[in-house]
Amino acid sequence: MCLCVLCALTTGADAWALTINPIYDSSITSQSNAAEIEAAFAYAAAQFESAFSDDITLNIDVAAVTGSDILGQSSFSLVQSNY
């Protein structure tokens, strides 16, 4: 099982540092080890929060997915043109 994380950037109103708000999907909260998963995410989030002082709030949707081919995936487009 891998964790799929989606981010939404918003500006923080009262905070003066990076704030990460995890929003756990039922695929996480229904796990028998949900507390451990949430604690691991909170630890990782705290590492990022302590490294940045930007006034930003991240609302992150956290969901569990089956399989192993989603973790670490990325895609990009490279467009080249000549003037």
C-alpha cells in the first residue's frame, strides 16, 4: 500500500510559518494501524514545517492506495521551439 498525497496551497492568515494540515481519507482512518500512519505523516510534516518560515498553509489530502507503482511517479512536458 502506498500513500497518495494531493496538495492545495493557501495563504495562512494567522500563522507566520509553514503549516501543514493533513486531511486523512477513510482509506487511512479505517486501517488497523491508522494511528501509526498518522504519526508517521505528522513526523514528516513537522520536519518540513521546521525547515521553512514562509507564511504558507498546505492542506494535504492523504489517501492509501493499493499497489506500488504510484509512489514516486511524476510526469512533465518539455516543449522546444525555435524563433
